[in-house]
Amino acid sequence: MTSLWVGIVIMIVGCFALKYAGLSVPERVLDHPTTKRAADLIPVALLGALIAVQVFADDGSLRIDARLLGLVVAGVLLSLRVPFLPVVFAAALVAALVRLL
Amino acid sequence: MTTDRSVIVDSLGVGLATGAYGVSFGAISTTSGLDVLQTCVLSLLVFTGASQFAFIGIIASGGNPVTGALTAVLLGSRNLFYGLSLAQRLNLKGAQRLASAHFVIDESTAMAVTRENTRQSRLGFYWTGISIFILWNLMTFVGALAGEKIGDPQTYGLDAAVGAAFLGLLWPRLTSWHARLVALFGAAVALGLVPLTAAGLPIILGGGAAVVLGMLWRPKAAA
């Protein structure tokens, strides 16, 4: 329990510091093409890794189950421009229904 | 010429749509092992959705909270760059910057930087940021209570909802083949590491490897 709070405090301090620093530092400090490229790539790379682990990992091994079907459904709906919340609900619903079968 | 009124209406629309998905965060968080207070503290004081989802995702998979927090902060690094482009447009003084920083997120930035003048940039930023903040927190609380009742995340497919939420956050960024390949590479490295490392680490290592790849490999057309 306590270690969860440690993580939460790190996030509170770290995330606020980044937001505040952005508003405060002179733009030229970070205005470099390489820095900007890295800033664009970080969320893409991390979210890719997060999706993979969330969908396939199961206690240190890989497993294919209803989560993958949920992801496929989400991908199809997103490509049809369905908004975020219905996509998330649909993915959960499909996974839950498949498990009932 | 955009009127102030239409800036506010657009901002509220984005605010309602985005704030509503606080319910999915709240429900997934309490089924991932956080309590209602911890869940609400995250939404109130961290207030950057992708980072919050990353943290609970790593906790749910059995990862160390510190690894989870570092991944979340790294994911929050984009807010630093949002702040840079907002600083010139909002033109804020010292204390105003301190009071406004919390509302620097994807959506408030998007609704501010496209405006023609400081006044409308500020309208877009605050109306979007504050409306999301209010609704995101209310809906987090509602979701957190519901999640406590649900208990096991598999019951309603909430474990599948997390992957879908991440895909929803990633989707608008997949505008080039370069971005798609970086995301896929991050996913592949992370999966390769799952059997080999402690939970949580595959994400930060896979993501890190993919950033390096993306920096080294530049498509000719995008020079």
C-alpha cells in the first residue's frame, strides 16, 4: 500500500514539474529539432509498448485471450472514427461476452 | 473570424467528451488494486490521462509502483512541450503560470494553440482545461465506486478496456508510417522482454528502444 503512495507522489511532483517548466523556461532552451523529434516519439513508443504488454502479458508470460479480440474491435471502431468512450466500452463488452461463451 | 462564443462552445464540447472517460479510468483503477482515495488523488493532482492509465496498467500487471510512476512521468514529458507553445500564446505572468500549469494537457493545448489571438487562446485553454478537470474528477469518482463493486477486472472485460484505451490515445498520433513502425517496434521489444524482466520494465525499455530507433532512422521524405 505504502509503495503505491510513493509512486503516486512521484507522479504528482514529476507531472506538475514538467507542465510548469514548459510554461516557464525560455523557448530556445528546448527549441531544437532533435528534442522536438524525441518529444513526438516518446508517447508513440511508450503507448505501443503499453498496448502490447496490456493485451498479451500474463504474469511474466505471453498469452492470447479475449483481450486481443477487444483490441481488434477497438482498432476497427477507431478507424471508423468512433469516439474514445464508446470504443473502450465496446472492447470491454466484446471481451466479457466472449468469456461467457 | 471566430467569435469568443464559438471558442467557448467548442471547448465545452471537447471538455464534455474528454471528461466523460474519467469513468473508465476510475473503474479500471479500482479493479487494478488502487483504492478510491488513491484513484481520486491521481485524477485531482496528476491530471494527465495517459500517464494515469499507464500507471494503473503497470500496477495491474504486477509492476513496481516506482517503475510505473517513472513510465507515467516519461509519458507526461509531452506536456513540457505543450507548455512551450502555450507560453507565448497565453502570455502569463509568474503566479498565473503556477496556477495554470495544472491544466496543461493534450486537449487544452489543442484548443488554445490554433487561436488567432491571446484572448481566444486563453478562452480555449481555460474553458477546455477546467471543464475537463471538473468532469474528469467527478467521473473518476463515479467509476472508482463502480470498480470497487465489480472487483475482478475480467468480469466486465475491463482488462481488455485498458488496451483499447491506450489504442485510443495512440490512434491520433499514428499519422505516418514512421510513427506506426515506431509504435510496433516498441510493442515488439516490450513483448520480447515480458518473460525476461520484472513487470513494468518491458514498457519503459521497449518504449526507450523504439524512441532510439525513431531518432536514428529518418524517412527521406520527412527530412
